[in-house]
Amino acid sequence: MRVIIETKRLVIKQRSHQDIGDLLAIYQSSENMKFVPNARLNWTKKELWEKYTRINQKYKLGIGIYILLRKEDRSVMGETGLYNSFDNLKHLELGYILDRKYWNKGYGTEICKALIKYAFAKLKVEKLTARMIKDNVASKRVSKKCRMTFLKEGISENAYPYLEYEIRK
């Protein structure tokens, strides 16, 4: 297990085949995915593994999707990541999907603060952006707690109203 970040309650690590079953259950829950635009609920293990393989082409650069584990029992809580959404390694996007049973317990804030620290200190990123569906009140709250600044409101290419927050080094 290659650990990328550890916090008081979390381990953020590279994915492995052992994680896919737990992640698949998270992805197949409409409740977990309700704030993911055009969320697909019918993934297979093979398709999910291929998605991670495709997105994680830049793992060596510190960019990609990582697995979230609860430190106390090593249970899979979801995924988090840093994405090169802007074709600029100095400006990355951060995001996460957390199993509903872990919502409203401070994990989102802990995840984002850890990613911000990692991106600025280790990856030498200058700016991080977080985008969320406008109705995602919890993610707006997390962005504010992480000292991110509201940047804009818009409509995505998938016709979803979204909000965008950013933080600079």
C-alpha cells in the first residue's frame, strides 16, 4: 500500500485491486452519487478499474484518484483526487466522493485540507479549484472552511448549475 497522505483520521493511498469492491458499492449508490453530474450507477469492477487506470496516468506527478481509508479500521470511505482539468500542472482541481455513512462528520474538510497542503507543499501547485453542483450545500461549507474563495457560478457542459471555489498558494 503506497500511502500518499495521512491525517489524524484518514489514509489517502494509491488504489489497489482489493479496493474495487468497496468502491463499486459506493459508485452504485444513488445517494452517494447524487452530487456527481450524470452519475452512472451500473459500473462493473472491470470498468471501474479501467477508469482509474486511465485517469491515473499521471500518478508519478502526484495527480490522479486516490483511495480514502478510515485510519482506525482501514475501511474504504471513498475516493479523492487531484486532476489536471486545466492542462496546467500549477493549477489543479481537487475533488472527492465519500460514502454517505461518513457525511457530516468533518471528513470532507479533513480531506480537502490535506489535499491543499499536499498540493502546495509537495507538488508546488500555485492554485487549486473545487467545483460542485450548486445544490451541494456540504461541499460549499467545506470549501469555505478550507479558506477557499468563491470564484463563480455557471452551467456545466452537461447543463448542471455549478459553483467554483479556488485557493492560491
